[in-house]
Amino acid sequence: MANTIGNLFLPLVGPDRDTFLALVSANPGMTLVFLVVTLFPLVPILVRNRRINAILLLVMIAWYLAGGLDLFILLGLAPGTPETV
């Protein structure tokens, strides 16, 4: 919940506000990624099934681990990374 609130205020008061706004305005896909990353942690609140909640939790943990280990950059999936041919 804290990440969601922090991400929602990031475009308004973040230290890289101008860079963030330029990135989002230049690439509409980046806006979609930002919204998914920001709002995905709220999905388990709406789901009552324990198995689905466990799966969603594992997806979130994998996402944070991949981001923390820079796996998105290594795979060329991070925004702003050069495309490999």
C-alpha cells in the first residue's frame, strides 16, 4: 500500500520529476507499465481466493527480486535500455 501511495505521488514531487514526465509523454507504453506497477499491489485486496492471493504475492515477490537484481536490464526489458539485435 505504501508503494502505491509513493508511486502515485512520484510524478508530482519526485526528484526526477521532469525526467519521469518526459519519459511518460514520449512513450505511452511507459505510462501503462507505471500504472500496472503502481496498481498491481492493490489487486489482492479485491480477491478473496487464498490460492489466487498466494499466486499474486509470488508474482509481486518475483517482480521485486527481478528489479532488485537488475534482471530487466540484463534482458534488455528495462525502459531506456538499448535494443539488442
